[in-house]
Amino acid sequence: MKFKIEYYAQLRDEAGCSAETVESIASCPAELFSELNATHCFSLTQNQLQVAINDSFSSWTSQLNDDDLVVFMPPMAGG
Amino acid sequence: MFAIIETPADLVKLRVDLNDRAAGGYVTFEGWVRDHNEGQQVLRLEYEAYPALANREGSRIVAEAMAKFDIINAACVHRTGLLEIGELAVWVGVTAVHRDTAFAACRYIIDEIKVRVPIWKKEYYVSGDSGWVDCEACASKK
């Protein structure tokens, strides 16, 4: 399947890009993050992040579908 | 109403938009960029948002406040981009018949915004360093 990934804040700095499209056999965000982490060596671990699929908060075990937009989010720091 | 904004907030317009003849109280909270954090002298801040989800979650929080508290109206805006010391980063306004619920709803909104809305803050320090707030603290705990 093909996924669009968007990166923000520290993850964007570490990935070196704000978005990328990846081909993956990952069935859930946890598997996808693990694959991407192997490439980008993020300094944040999965349990420090939240994930969104198609602009909605999601769980790490949600089913991914072709063409999903997946965003891994560092801890919020607004205000 | 919740909005991510890229230019300074129009405080007069925000106030006028909440004006209501039934309101007996109007409570606001302004979050400003301060010149220090955790022992470091801060030069400026950069806020970044995941706009689609930030707008959705921010709107949800304002709607929750409307449902939870006996208030007339509520609104919140949050800046993104580079902000200098003293600039307004976040604004919350609440109107109500009486002040108690307006204060409580305003507090609820800013507290929830800080932990639930996907917005991130990078601090630029006098020392020349910079860093994403919280993220680096998390990384050190891993």
C-alpha cells in the first residue's frame, strides 16, 4: 500500500522533510512508525507520540488503507 | 469559534464578535511570549500547527466548553509562525450571564488547548541554541 506521511516539529527536523509518500506493507500505524523509524532514527519513541489517520486521532493498531494520510505527533506544546 | 491564525489577532474584532446584550461578564485569557523558560533566556518562539487536526480539535474543545458550562459564547485563536517577546500567542474569550462560569470555561479551554491541540513550539535562545519545547524533555526520558 501507499501512504502519505506528514511530519511536524521535531519529527520534521529529524526526517529532513515535511512530507513523503511511502510504499509499505504495514497494516497499522505502529508497524508503519517502526519502518520509518528504521530510516529516520527518530529521537522520540512510539509511546511519546500520538498518531492521526486522515486528520483524525487514531490508535496505533487501527487498520491502514491505501492512500491514507498518516501523521505522527510529538507531545503538544501549544499555549 | 476556534482558529489557527498566521497573523496577529484582531482583539477588537474578537471582542465585538462575542458582544451580547445578555452577557453580564466577559473573561479573556491571553498567552504571551515570555523572555525566559526553564533557566534559558528566550529570544523568540516559533509555533507550528497541524492545521486540519488543530482546527478540528480546537473547535471540539470550544464546543465542549459551551456544553459543560452555563455560558453564552466562547472563542479561541492560536498563532503560528515566528513570534517575538511580548506577542500574543493564544487568546480565549468567554461571555456569560455571570462571571463564575465565564472564568471556569475560559480556564477549561486554555488547559485543554495546551494538551490536546497539535501545536508545537520551538524556542530560540540568547545562547544561539534552539529547541522544541517538551519534545527534547521527552527524548531524554526515553
